[in-house]
Amino acid sequence: MEGRLANAWRLTVNDKNFIKTALLSEIRIDGRKPFEYRKISIKFGRQDGSSEVQLGQTRVMGIVTAQLVQPYRDRPKEGMLSIFTEFSPMADPSFEPGRPGESAVELGRIINRGLRESRAVDTESLCILAGKFVWAIRIDIHILDNGGNLVDAANIAALAALLTFRRPECSLGGEDGQEVIVHPPEIREPLPLMVHHLPIAITFGFFSNESILLIDPTHNEEAVMSGRMTTTVNANGDICAIQKGGGEGIPQRVIMQCLQLATSKAASITKQIKDAVEAFNTERALRKIKRHPTSTGVDVREKQNQ
Amino acid sequence: MEIDREDGRSQNQLRPLACSRNILHRAHGSASWSQGDTKVLAAVYGPKAGTKKNENPEKACIEVIWKPKTGQIGKLEKEYEMILKRTLQSICILTVNPNTTTSVMIQVVNDDGALLPSAINAACMALVDAGIPMRHLAVSICCCVARSGLVILDPTKLEEQKMKAFAYLVFPNSVHSVLPEGSPSVQGEPIENGIITSVTHGTMSVDDYFYCLERGRAASTKLSDFLRRNLQQQSTNSSKAG
């Protein structure tokens, strides 16, 4: 629609030159050093499996839901994990509603590769009845505010939502044990997902001058940079995925430097996610205790008489 | 006839309201509105040049995009978009910026009953945050009729499912006029008695409907006060310059 194109945001030549010149002296326009991450804040909604992550000015929401479906024919004992990303026009006036554009698809694929193909989420534990019923986990990622580096923020949101999601417990019943009974959460406590490790995506920005290398670009820097690379690593030092689609050519030693940097950053981000999830779990447990005021207390006086 | 509501509220009690403005950086105006556990985020992008094909170019046009929490966009979302668009068109002054499109985006964060009213309230606050010229604000409330004939306000999702019928009502906010002749009136009645939008589900008798309107109107004054307090507080805090 021409209406949208008429208001496409463009950075002026002066702004671009200022950013590039400042980077030559290792100064970024928001005052960070080249290898410094923005402040990450992870919040959770009241329901299980909903997270909101803020990385500087970037804001992403992750929602996890589960459904019982029939498994794929060639993988009858495995559950399914699918990621849906939609770039909401709320985040950036240049995002169009409707079909996801190429950057939305790329973001979804990077997160997919990091979570599913590295077997971070255990899909075999999602199987209830082989060949008939498995859990299909659906992760919806909503981009609320585009302040740059959507991949990293969306990845953290997806991980945080997965770690706090609880699926209902189900058991086999019926005459021949072929029926699946799903227990509602009030009767039986829902179960968390089995997550083996946390793959963290770290994005680097490259510029035409070889010595300039950035981590976690803001959206002003994204408009100026000439190449980007996203590495998905976990705290153990395993590389889960590397995505570098075109852009400036980079020598090998720079890539090695990036990977080493990514591993150290991944450790600190993993710790942040785990701390936030633990705080949520304690709060959830406290809420559960408050929900049962009818539980009878122990009468201490009687015991003393005995 | 007393009714026992699960969260211990009385018939006419609303859930705790929370609202914050200016939460997103790229959007020109944004607001988050929560009633109890229902939470909605609204963002507004100010007037852009041009209108869509079938719209009148002599007036400003409002475009609404509704994003559900999970799942595909279906007919329900399209219906909500249409209701929201028509409601907002009646409160905005459309002749100020002709041949422009103002986009309002709604993102559902959590749905625990009274979703459409929360979205309308959030959209209103976001429009104020963006500085879009409006005649007055809209306050929205959900009233439902139980099988016993009792009317309760602001249901949760469980309550909504058990009710015989419910209605989403939108009223103009109450006016505090500084003019000596008092607030403007239409045909002798004060402006806040008018109804902007009414969407009903289920069957209810005419008397029940009028009773809902009365209750809704009474609650809308409370909501108007909350809105006014909230807007006055935050306008002294920050400005969006730069």
C-alpha cells in the first residue's frame, strides 16, 4: 500500500556517518562498548507459559500452548514443536500485517533450529500413546516494539515461556488402555517440559571497516551495518546454529572471535533466564498455597499433651 | 437475591483496573489496560498520508488491526476490528486531518472475560497518548444477565460462559465542564447518557437490557473518574519530545 511506503523510516546520511565515525573510536550512540549487551528484563504473565522480554527498547512476548494431535507417520513416538512468528505492525510502521515477510520467516527459522534441531526440548517425553496421541507444542512470538536485534530477544522470550509452561497430566485408560484421559489442572498438577539445555542466540553486526565488530545492534545500527551473523550457543560451549545470510565477507579469525565472545555472553544470559524462572516458580508455588485456605492446620496443643 | 461470585465481588463491583501509557518506543501512542487478569496492549501510529481504496478521502480514516494471543486470525477478530473501528470513528474528529489513515493495533496479552471492553478502553488511552484529536473519550463495560435474572458487571471468562446473555456497552465519558452553562446536552439529556456502541450475545428481555444500560452507565462514571485521574497523573510526568 503506498500509504505505508510513504512513511517508511530512513536514517539520514548525517546520522549514518556519525554512527560509523563514532564506532571507529569504539563509541556507540547509546553509550555502550562494542561488546556490551543492553539491559535484559524478563517478566511473566499470570498464566503458565507466557513471557515478556525487554532488551533495551526491544519488547517481545512469547506464548506457549499445547494440543493433543496425531504424530507424523515416520516419527510415531515424538511430539511436535512449532514456532509462529508474526511481526506486528505495532512494532514498526514498516511491518505489514498478513503474511510474514522474509525477516519474520528468518527469525522463526533461527529459533526453530536452535530449539528443535539441537534437541533442547525433549520431544520423546511428549508422546502419550505411540502412533496415536502426542503433544504438539506451539510457541507464538509477538514482536511488540522493534528497537533492534529482534532475534536475540525473541529467543529469550521463547526459552522463558517454555521453561514456565506446564502441560496437563494425562493417563491411559479405557478398556484396552487406548483412551487418553487429560486431567484438568485443578485435579492433578500440570507437568513442566523437559528442557535439556538453553540455546541462546547472540547477534553480531559487521561494518565495511574490518576492525569494527558489534554485539546486540540497536535498530539505528542495523540500518548502517553491512553484515550480520547470529550464533546460537549454549552455556556448555556447544554451537547449536550459526546464521550468516549474505552481507559483508568476514575473515575466519573474526568468526572465531565471535564464537568465543558468544559463549561467554551465553553463560550470563542463561543465568539471568534461570534466575527469573526460579523467581516465577516460587511465586507460583506461593499462589497455590494461598488458593487453599480450607486446609486444616495442625493443632500443636494436642501433641504436647501426649 | 444475592449471587455468589467466585472472586468474592458483589454484583456491581468491577475488577481492579490498571493502566499505563507510553510503554512502546516506536509507536506514536501506546497504552496497556488491564481489568483483573484480562490484559490488552494498544498502539497507535499517527496520521499517515493516504486512505485505503473504499474510504472517503475527505475525512480521516481509522484502521484497526487486532492480534489474538495465539492462533490464526479468523472471523471473530475481524468482527472485533469492525466494532472497534466504528466506535473510534464516532469519537475522533475526522475532519481535522482529511485524507490520512490512523492505525490502531490491539494485541491481546491475556483474555479473562470482557475482552472487547478492555480493548476499547486501551485504544482510547493510546489515542490520547498519540495526541489524536477526539471529541470525548469512550468508556466501555460488560454487563451480563444470569439465568436467575440477576445483572452482574465485568464478568470473568468462567462467568461469561455460564451467563444467559451479556452485553458490551460503550458510553461517552463524563464531562467536567468549565463553561458556565454546564456540560453539552443532546435533546435535554446530558451527553454521557448516550450509548456509542452496544453488542449483545444471547437472549435477554427488553427490561433486562434497560437494566443493564442503567447499571453500565453508573459504572461508566467510575471508569471515567479512573481514566481522568490516570491521564492527569501521567501528563505531568513525561513528554514524548525527541
